[in-house]
Amino acid sequence: MYEKHIMICGATGCLSSGSTKVSEALIEELEKHGIKDKYRLVMSGCPGFCEVGPIIVIYPDEVFYCRLKPKDMAELVENHLVGGEIVERLLYKGPDVEAPARFYDTIPFYAKQKFNVLRNSGVIDPESIDEYIMRGGYRALSRAMEMEPQAICDEVKDAGLRGRGGAGFPTGVKWGFTNKAPGPKKYIVCNADEGDPGAFMDRSILEGDPHAILEGMLIAGRACGADEGYIYCRAEYPLAIDRLKKAIEQAKEYALLGDNILGYDFNFKMNIKEGAGAFVCGEETALLASIEGKRGMPRPRPPFPAQVGVFGKPTTINNVETLANIPLIVKEGGAAEYVKVGTEGSKGTKVFALAGKVRNTGLCEVPMGITIEEVIYDVGGGIKGGREFKAVQAGGPSGGCIPADLLDLPIDYDSLTKAGAIMGSGGLVVMDDRTCMVDLARYFLSFTQKESCGKCTPCREGTKRMLEILDRIAEGEGIPEDLETLDNLAHNIKDSALCGLGQTCPNPVLSTIRYFRHEYEEHINENFCRSGICKPLFNYKIDAENCTGCTACARACAVDAIKGEKKEPHEIDQELCTRCGSCIDKCRQDCIMITRVGSEADVSN
Amino acid sequence: MEKFIDHCCEKCTHTKDKPCKDFVKCCVEGPICHEDPACADKRKAIIEMVALDDDFVIC
Amino acid sequence: MSAINLTIDGREIEVAPGTTILQAARQLGIDIPTFCYDPELAPNGACRICVVEVEKARALVASCVAPVGPGMVVHTESDRVVSARKSVLSLLLANHPLDCITCEKTGECKLQDYCYRYDVASSEYVGAIKDLSYDDTNAFFVRDMNKCILCGICVGKCQDVVGAGAIDFVKRGFVTNVGPGFEDPIEDSSCVFCGMCIDNCPVGALIPKYVTGKGRPWQTESVPAVCPYCSLGCNINLHIKDNEVIGVSPVEESPVNRGHLCVQGKFGWDFVHSGDRITAPLVKSDGVFVEVSWEEALDYIVDSIKDVQSRFGPDALMGLGSPKASNEDNYLFQKLIRSLGTNNVDSYTCHCHASSVDGMVEAFGNAAATNSIAEVAETGAVLVIGANPEESHPILDYRVREAAQKGAELVVAVPDMVKLVDVSDHYLPLKQGTELALVNGLANVIIAEDLLDKAFVEKRTEGFDQFKKTVDKYTPEHVAEITGLTAEEIRAAARAYASAEKAAIVSDAAVNKQTGGADFVKALANLALLTGNVGRESTGVYLPYGENNLQGSADMGVHPNNVTCYQHLKDEKVREKFSRAWGVRISENYGLSAAEAFEAGKNSGIKAMYIMGENPVACGGDKAQIADYMKNLDFLVVQDIFMTETASLADVVLPAAAFAEKLGTYTNSERRVQLNQPALEPPGEVFPDWAVLVELAEWFGFEWDFAGPEEVFAELASLTPDYAGISYQRLSEGGLQWPCPADDHPGTKFLYQDSFSRGLGLFSAVEYDPEAEAESDGHSAACCTSGGHSCRCLSETITRRSVISAFKNSCCV
């Protein structure tokens, strides 16, 4: 028996923040005190609050330590583990709490979250099948083995689960198609290619709770009549792949994979196929081509994968998050509980990756129907640095932006689509007034242009031409006709592209023009980027009245463009200034303003 | 019995090649095919090693 | 399933389920533009120019891939559609060099045509233009990838139809390109220069080098011809300008090649314009050839032959006909030789196929092809053995691939890896020379596992019991030892062949006589008889010949034992019929075969030879021996288009016309008689062979009265029951497969539906003879063609004088 369980976040996010060194330091300290054997140390899955990583959570004490460094471990061990006293300095602190918060229940980031899909992440050792079983794992599978395949499809359909990969197609209906397709050979494919820049929802599930995916696929196999599955996981997720491989071996050992699963007349073989760095392989038909060893290019539909999928056989393709929901629904009494959460048209929860200018970045799981405002301000903690909210990009390169006056929009499939955005896989990029919407569209378009597979004319050529127009606008070479050209081209591409990548890649352009047309016009007609991003289209200017002459900006300037005496107002030499932004980051007086080029008219910052 | 896959006693028949239908439920709530408090204790011991708190186990 | 009703542009139509909107529109005569659509390839849906508006659909729909639905309402030229199409064109133009003025494709370019149709004069997008490779390092064609619009048709043809797999899409985004791996030059890839990519490219990205600067499409005349290379006889169009061939394209509707070609058909015609052509009669004087007039040459020939025959008897003359010349040429040739009193007429090249002929005749009574080429694509299983169709008969290879793609089980039994193995289900890398053992082993398994067609064996064959006793010892285990395969592989292959409802055997006629070639063919025939896989559509045994008119020359009686279509000389009625028709007495003695003559050497009794279109000195087994033979003749006249090795030893050389310069018929390896139109005036003093023979016959005193090849054909048809219903008038509509006994007979696709030529099919008890294999000079029974024809039979006469010699794999004809 262990005295305590020390859960160290070992997911990729915290690993990047240095959790390996933290855990090494912890072990060193424990060994120094000779008490290492008293405690169970687990490199766990992602608890979600990446902003404050590395994170260590101690049970049964229920203490959440964050922003840890290796040198903190001495204190943690001595004071908390040996001395029995919580180290307040290492608890969560922020403008949203009055006193340091001790555990999940008092940390505002977690207040409105509901852990369905992330129920095990951060709580179990991801490499232990026993812990997964203790938490109710594989019960749904046991129950499914006693059900008729069509009944499983119906139960999932009635629970209202919609595909979490972006399209939102009802999962139970999709399974029904494959169920009805003629056999005997069918496949289940898990789309773990997660290509949206900044998205890591699927990664966290795969790293933190790999058995949930196996169970989901097995239940799908039973429902659809499939006996083999592929998990198509991007190669950039080596930890996820490693966890999956271990989980598969364990499941085989426990007779939960392979032949005669749990003694029933049901066989299932699981394969892992690693991606090779192509965003387009997240598109289902390109993914299937890739599994077949071919170049990842989409195919026309019909026929749909449910009729003709991988190797020509009926195939169900589901996203990781979708599959992680399945055991919750199919377990005894699960469906009834499931439908209590969410809205009429969008049941359940959604995992979002909060990124950008929000204070609390990380992974959150919220019930469908929660408003954008709640996610950004309550969960996200509002805009960093106290700046103003401008818009949030939902759905990555396929999605659109939602401006401030739509903050009360509920997050569900249909509301988002009506507003010109999409749910997408769950990436939410929050933007403040220092984000240029033209540049944002340009960023996403340069991504899709590079990732376009090249097969169809509208996407291959059209994204390039749209990008060229945006480049010119950002460089001050835009002409008034550009907006109409962009609009026409974007609509033609949407109308005629072959696959989802092409059909949705104009969305960032269309939605930023829809809600921020004035910014485009300002770029084109007045050569001014008021967000201070498009370098040829603004100047930095120091407000002499408020400048205290602290010299912080001058010292930060790499090209010596700022001159001024100590305690005297400083001035920026526009000839030398490269507009790198280092000065404005350092200024404590908030007195560096963004102005039009060569003009006195300014914008208050 | 160190892991759930290990047999609690000779009465247990679950193996990879000859699985038992009740295996999953039995891991936490077992033994199911026979009565034996000692076997139940073995399971509890496995659980106690890793359960973070009283709400850890979900049946 | 019931038909589907839909409306396109206000017009109603009913079509079968599974029809695409594009196909339905075409049935109504509505022209929807396409770049990437090809009926032979899987639906692509890439270019998006074919998009149409379907009411109630969210986005525009690619008509080339979308199946029709009941009650669908489609608009093919609505404003929304036109806007999208103009957008596609504008995007393509923005990235396309506007070279129309000098581009070879002007006038035939789809991009140009559609821009004209939709009034897209220039692109509204001004930006980067791709700067990709311009690959012109190979001898055949130029790849200007800056003009490529990435329709993907070339990739589809190369990978799926031809199977060469030389090109694919590379990179992605704006710089997506089509080319060989690592952007190597095309000649370093697995390209076989078949020209399919060129023929199907909608724009000017792929241009054959022979065309450059020669003329515009509307300045050329297109003349239908038959390819002069292998015996499949593909239909081609020669593009003529100013009495010069400036290009070749395949005939799309041809039942033989269906718009496909190989490197020979596409590029091999240039020998016609070679500077090496003999353009006037030549007589050797003091060891040097001197140009003479036709009168002089013919006079010399007649005198010399008459002299030889008067001194040594009529059988001192021998004629070698040509498996490359036309039927008319060959018919008149053997008529002339026979009219001169001897049956010593043969084709030396034929000897390479003699064993195969013997084998087939023994089993079925006739060596003619059992089935047509097109049928291979529809069969249920194919056994490829002792052949490499990829090199010798590429079109046949395409059909085998097509069969495999359509689900046929493919067994490839060859000693070394060939590309066909990639699409095969069973690859049996047997030891070279052990093919016969394997075939007997397959028969053994078929009998042991009761997979034979008992009804067929009982009703339509004889000799089964002796055959069964022989193959009983060829158990899979025993055969495995001989061949180096495993018993399981052998069983699986046997099951694959025998379990299919229809199965075909693809081999090659060039089997080796010394090492049991005839027996090997008999063994193949055994398999077909055993499983009832002969006498039905899409079954049979394919043994295609090497030369384009080998079948025809044999049909025309260029053979010491028979006249046209195997009518035997021992038959008095046959001799009488021909004697009466020709006005001469035909000898009843069989003549010497060429092989016999050469082997007998000085003792052959031949003193004078007339060789038309053959080059035995270069293509024979023992070249030195044959050269000596020629030198020892009293008189040798050779009629050919080039100064070949044999011609250089002659006393007289007569120039001949190439295929493109004469009207005539050719019979391919599926018994199809095809008409070849003349496209050029022959150079210099050259005349077609048939005309030379008519002239020569007159000089000999025979009264031949032929106005042209049509009359020649009419005479041979009147004497040949199998050809009786064929005439030039009928042939101008398309080829006809003999037997075609009457004017209204449609020709015969496959043989032996009711009975074999000999009545019942004959099983042969043949044994694998390892001794014979050991003695052979490395060429085993079935090896002649695995690896191309380069080893024995063919002399490279025309290949050497064509650009195709730059490509190492071309069949060395």
C-alpha cells in the first residue's frame, strides 16, 4: 500500500515545459530522504491546464501543484510529504482567485468543465489496463457483446452523438450504413491524424487514456460487423503511438482483442498505421488511400467509405474523441445519463484546445450549449494582459472567426455553422486587438496552400491565388477590386473543390471579410494595419506625454532605433525601426502606440 | 494475484485462449463464478494499490 | 434494379443505375467539358471543369463521378456552373505558359478549346507561375511540365493500364508535379515509351519529338494502317504531310488495340524514311553492287533461275517468303514458286514457331488462335507461362492486367520477376526450362482434386487415359523438386486456373524446337482440354507470333506441305483445284523446309534461292553456317527494303516497298484479316512486292492478270474456304476474323465451339526431359520470349533503323 499517489503530468504539453526534469528532481529528493518507496509516482495523462504546467497532483490529499520547477521539489518533499504541510507558494494563483486554490474544485478554470471524454486523463496511469478496468473500462464492451449489432447503432444514434472530427455527422447513423453494407470483411478506422495547427485534444486522449479508443473501436466493430481496425495516428505523436502499442498488447493478453474476444464469437485485429506529415490525410478518403499505401489524395464520393472504404471494403471512420464517447454511452445506463448533457441538437461534451491571447490556455471539456463568452472568460480566464477581446477562431484552417458581438453564441454544431464558423475538431484561437484579421486569414491560407494535395484545380491553384492577394494586401499593395476578387474566388472554390480541405479552406477568408471588412478596407485604402502586425502598414510611436524615460524599450531594441535620455521621453527613428515589437512588449507605461505610416494620426493603444 | 489477468485461485478459468464472459465485471466485483472472500480480498488489494481516493473505482 | 429517370437541361432521360451524370448527358448529346475524365480509368473528379448544378445539392457536383439519382434535375450550363468553370480555366491559365503560337498542341488542345468556349481570354490572377522541369533528354518525347494541368490521366494510364508505373504525382500544394520518382529524367524510370500518356494528354505538356515543327493537325492527312511490328496487328493512323509520316496515333475504336499502343507502334515507323532504303534494283558485279534498270534485273533473274532449273531440276529452286510482307505479297510469292514447278517454299522465321504450330495441330488439328485478344480482359483466371507479354506483346499484357483488375485470378509462372507479378495472385518463380513439368503438375492436381470438366473430357476429347497415367507421377511434391517451387504453390495455382468459370493460358509461340517446345505446347493444350477451357469465349490458349504477318504468310501457303490455309498438297482435290485455277501443274511432292535445307547444307539440292523480306543470315541459329550456305548457292536473289546481311550476299537485290507504301492485307495472331491503306509514294524506283512478283511472273511467261492487290485477294479468297467471305469492300469497314466462309458471315471470334479441326481434342502424354534441357544452349523450351525476342529469331532489321533502338526493351524485329 502506498501512502500517497503522486500524479505527475507526463503529457506532451508539460513534457515541453520540463516535467521530465521536475520528476527527476522529485525522485532525487525522495531518494535523498529515503522515502521513495512510500509513494506511487505516475507519469499521468493531461489534466488540461497546460498554461500552468508542469503540474503535480497529490492524492488522497487532493492538492494541485503547478508552474513547477526542479528546484521546487526539495520544498515539496520536505514540507508536504515529510512535514505534512501544503506548500502554498506552489498552488494555483491568479487574478481569478482571491487566495491560492488548493484543488480542482476551487480552480476557476475547471469550474464549468465536465469530464466525460477526459474522465481518466490525469487520473490513471495510461499504461495500466487494470486501472482502466477499475474505472469502468470494458464494461460497455461486455454489454455490447450481449446486444444485437443494430441495437448498438440505434442506442448510439438515440444518444445524439455527432462526429467530433468536425463534420458532426450522427455517429449511430454512420454505423448503421456500415452495418447494412454487405460483408463479410469490414473495417473500423480511427482518425488520429489531428492536423489542425494548435489542436491537441486527440493527442491527450491517446496519451492519457488509450484503452478508451480501443474499447470504442471494438464496440464499433461489433455494431458494424467489422473484424479489423486501423488506428491512423500521425507520426508526430510518438508518445501516443507508444501508448497505443502497449495498450494493444495488454488488451490482447486480457482476451479483449484478437480471436474469440471474452469468449464470444467475435474477433478483432488492431493495426496502427503511422501518418507521414500530410494534413490532407485527415480527410477520410485520403486517409484510406494512405492506409492502402498510396499517395494521400482524396477520392470522389460516392461511393462512401461505408460502402467502399479501405481496400475496397465497407469501413467506418471515426474521430478519436467520438470513439472515446462510445463506452460512456454503451455502458449500462450510459445513454440515459449522456443525453442529460448538451443541447437538443448537440448532445454531450466537447473538448477544446484553448489557445491564443487567453489567460488560461490548455485543454478543457465543456458541455455543448455553453456560450463562447463562458468559455473565454470563465474557463479561459479572459484576455491576457487585460486587453480587449476581438474574435475567436473556431475550427482551425477550415473554420471561421466569431466576433465580439456574437459572444453569447452557444457552442453547438448548428449555431456555429450559421455564424459562418464550424465546430471543427475543437481548436479555439482567441484573439485580442493586437491580432490582425488579414494576417490571420493569411496564416491559415498559407497552411492550407502548403498542405493542399494538388489533385483538384480550385484548391491547388485557388489557395495560391487567394494567398497572393492577401500577401499583397498585407504589404500595402492591395487594390479595391481585391475584396470582390477574393469573394468570388472563395465562393467558386467552396462550390467546386473536391474534398473538405478545399471546400472549407476559404472559410477563414470569408468569415474575416464578413465580420472585419473594415480592417481589409483600411489595409487597402488607407495602407494602415491598426493591429500593428503587417509591418509595412504601421509605425510605432512613443507618446511623449506618458513616456517616463525608463529606457526599457531602448535597451530591448536590436537595431538601436530608440533614442532618449534617462527620464526623458524617448523617440523612435522610423528609418531604423524594423517593427519587430520588442519595445512594445517591454514598455511598462503602455505608451508605445501604433500609428499610420508617416502620419501624426494615431491609435490609442 | 498481482494483476487482474492473474488467477485468484484454481477455480478461475479465464485465459487469453479460453476467455470468460464475465471477466471484466469480475475484475472489480468478483469472484463471480464462485464464492470466496479470500479471492475478493486479492482483488481489493490490487485496487487499493492504485486507487487515488474512494471515488476512484467506477462499477 | 430498375432504371432511373432524371432531367438534364430540361430533357428527360432514363438510364441504368450506376450511370454517372456525365454519361447520361452524353447519351443526350450534351457536351460537358472534361479534362481528367477517361472511360478506362477509375473516376477521378480532379479537374472540376465538369461540375454541374443539381437542384437541392449544396455545392456543385462533379458530373464525371456523381451517379444519377431518381428525379434528379441537372443544369449543365447555369450561371453558377459557368462561373465555376471560368474560375477553373482562369486558375489554370494563370499557371500556364501562353505559347499557343508555337505550341505543337494548338488546334488540338482542350484548354485552348474550353477557353474559347467560355470566353476566357486571359487570367485575372497575376502571380507566381510554376517553374518546373522541361525534360527532353530522351529520344522519344518532350515533357514540358509547365504546361501540365495535373489532370492525372497520364498517371492513371501508366499505372493501371500499362502497369509501367513510371510516373506519379510528386510534392503537393502549388508545386505539385507529375513525374518519375525524385524527378529523374523519364528514361531513367520504368517508362516503356508506349506513348499512352502522350496520346491522352489534353494539353501540350507531352509532345513526341518526331512531330516538332513538322506541321499542324489540320495540315495532315490521316491514313489507317496496321502496325508492322508484332503479330497483334494494332490499328494505327499515320499522319501524312508532303509524302512524309509525321506522326502516329492509335485507333480508338479498334477491336484489337482499343486506342492503345506500345513503343513500336507509337515510335517505330520511322524506318520507312531511313536513308538506308534501297531505292533501285542492284546487281552484283565484281563483288560490288551496281544499280541497274528493272528490265536488266528481271531479265537476269529469269535467266538464272531457268538455267538452274534446267540443269538441276525444278526442285533446285527454293523460295523464302516473308512473315512481314502482306498476304497478297506472300500469296503471289508461293504461287510463283509453285508455278515454277517446286513446293520448296517456306519462311525461315517461321521455324521458330514451328514447334508451337506442331503442338497445336496435334492437339486441336489447327494452329490458329483459339480466341481473340480482347477476350482476355473478360476471363476469370489467367495462367501466364513461358512468356513475357510485357516485352513481346504489350497490348496482350495490358489485357491481362485488365483481367486482373476486374477480379480474374492471375498466375504468373516465369523464372525471373516481371512487372505482371505486381498484379498477380500467384507468382511461381520456377527454374528455367522446367515449364513442362509444372504444367503436368498442374494437370495432376486438377485431376487429383476433381477439378476437371468431366463432361467436356468425355464428350469432346480422346486420349485421356494415357495422359492421366503419365501425369500421375507429376505430383506436386515431385514437381516441386524439379521446379524449385513449393507443393502448396503448385496446388494453389492449379486451383486458381481450374476453379474459374473461364480461364485462359497466355504463352508465346516462340518455343524452342530442340528442347521439347512442341511437347510444352501440347501440355498447355492438355490443361485447356482438361478443364473445358477451349471452345468458349474468354478461354483458350494464346500463343501469339513474333512477326506482324506470320499468321498471314502461313495462311497464304508459304509452306512446303500446303497451299492456302493448310490445304494439304497430298490431297489430290486440292492440287487439282489450284492447278486449274492457276493454269499450271502443281507438284504432289512435299517441298523442303528452310530449316531442313540449311541443315542439309551442300546436300540440300538447292542451287538457287529467291528470298523475299527475310534475313536468315542474321536471325538464324547458326549464322555462319547459313551465310556459308548462301555463298554456296549458284544464284541468290533477295527482295527487301534494306541491305540486310542476307541481301549483301545476293547476286541480285530488288528493292521493296514498306508497309506504309503499299495497299495490302495482313492477318494478325487472332486470325483477323486487316486492310492496310497506302499512305506514301514509295521512294526512288521502288514498287510493292506484289507488283514485282506480277511483273516477274510475266517475264517467266505466266499470264497473271491483276490490276491491283484487291484482285489478288479476290483470287486467293476464291480458293480458300476460310477466307471466302472476305473482300476489300468488307475490310474497308473493319477487319474480319477467319473462318469467314461467306459474304454475310460476320467472322469467327473464337474457335472450336462445337468441334475441333480434327474432331475431338487430343490429350498428349508428354514428359519433361531434363536431358534435352541440359543440352540446349541455354534456351529452354519456353524461354525464347521470356526476356524478349533478342535471342534467336529476329534480326533487328527495322528496329536498328528506328529511334526505338534507343529503348533497350524493344522487340528486336
